[in-house]
Amino acid sequence: MLSFSPSANILRVTRDRTLSRSERAGFTMIELLVSISVIGVILAIALPAIQRARESARMTQCRNHLKQLSVACAEFESSFGYYPTGQMFDQYGSGPDSRAWSFLAKLLPYLEQTPMYKAGGVPEKTLRESGIVAMSVAVFRCPSDPYSSQGPRLDAGNMVGLDFPVGQTNYKGVSGANWGADESQGWSPLDSGTKWPNISKDGSYDGLNHGDGMLYRVDYKSPRRAGDVTDGLSNTLLLGEALPRYDIYCSWPYANNTYSTCAIPINQNDKKADPRDWPNMQSFRSEHTDGAHFAIGDGTVRFLNQSIDLKLYRALATIKGQESVTLP
């Protein structure tokens, strides 16, 4: 006799449906590979966009730093009647035990760093006595340069082998466009070995001690005033970007480490060059693509492409070259 068991059939159908759902919920190898490929494509598209957004934010912050510095220079000039000066040699000396303070150090009170300025006794104490020279100052560093964020350096210009740490800077004063000599060492352009010799209207190659720009390392001898910039503040470079790993003359406290020349093209990087080779490396460069930021004498900030004509670039760096130029 045949018998029928409804409960058994129901159980079997239920089990079959359960297995079917389980099978449908899994991934085949092809589906898994397709999913991984899709995720890879999405990441390939998203990551560069994220990196560009981050660099854009860093560039904005870099411009803001230069803007703050240019405004500080203008406020200093308004207060004292001249731009902040460097002081070196003669009664100031050079090296760690000198009072060779930079113009950046003198700007500290105009950058909301008055306590630091007073604690360090700027500019009366020596650099060693001050106790502040190894400190990092955020407004002096470009966020796109990881090297300058590694802390103070022990190999800064005039400090090599002295175990004297100084804080780094990515921003330097434009000493002008004349370049190649150094009267303090008795060097002519031939002695220095510069690949970029350039003479000023006054007949000097010595941009270190007789710069034809708005700022240079011993300009305390002849402080620059706004009225001295007869080429026009809106067409004269004041500050620019530099990279410490290519140029050991990049520290914020010391007068000999805060100026560069526009005689050398923007972003000129000889990968084999020695960062100590000031005649060929003490120039303006950045981690940004295709150029660098510069603060102009009127307080504005511009990005100059590294392809800028060298003659025009040099003309923009001088205060009274009488060239007929306009910022690109």
C-alpha cells in the first residue's frame, strides 16, 4: 500500500529552497574578479583626485604663508620707515656666536610670535644665547615640502660641523638678479664657478653683499624703503620659495640663510649638485609642479611658471633696473 506523508514532502521542499538561496548568495570566481577590478578602477580614479585636492590645499596654505610674510614686511616698513634688514659681519659677526640675525627673525612680532621674539632676545643676544633658533615656525615652512618638516638642521650654511641646530625655512628674500661674486671671500664670478653670472646696473656681481633686489644679507648698511623701489612695488619680487635639501643656506634665524637670487632660473635642480654649492644652488625652487610662489612688493602672491623668460625673471627681481616689465 502506498502512503503519503505531507510533512516529509514539505521538509524536503524547504531544504531544497534553502540550498537554492544559499547557492544564489555566494560569489563565483568570475564575479569576485569583476568586483576586484571595479574596485581597482574606482581607486585608480579616486586616488589621483584625492592627491590633487590635498596638494591644492597645501598650495593654498603656502600662498597664505607668503601673504602673511609680505604683510609683515609692509607693516615693519610702515613702523620703521624701511624693510626688515639682515645683519652680518662687522659689529654683528657670523656663525652661532654672532648676532647675525635674519630679517625673518625680526618679523616674528608681526607674525604673532612676540613671546618667542622676546624670549630669544632678538636681535641683541647671540644666536647661541637666544635658545630659540632650533625652533620650528610653521609660517616659515611650505606644507608641500616634507624635508623642511623633519626638524632643525645641523648642516646649515656656516654651521656645518659645529653641532648647532637651526630651524628650517622654505621662504627667502629676493636679493635681486646680480650674482656670482662674494667680496667677503675675495671671490669673483670666475672664482665662485657660478654657471649664472649676472651684473647689476651698478656694475656688481656680488648679490650677497650688494644685492640689487629688495632684501639682502647686509642691507642694514643701506636699508630699503618702499620709495627706493622705482620699478614699482607691483612689479618687483620680494620673497620666494626655496627647498632646504637642495640648498644648505635655508634656516630662518641666520642672516646668511634667508636670501636667494633670481639670476638662476626657477626650479633649477642639478641632481648631482652639492647643496653647499651656493653659487649654483642658492636660488628659488619648490615642490609644486612647474613653478614656485613669490610674494610681490605690493603684498600680492603670484605663482611663476619655471618656463618664464630668464631676462624677464631677472628684471622682476631688481628694484631700479628701469626695465619695462609686467608680471606674467
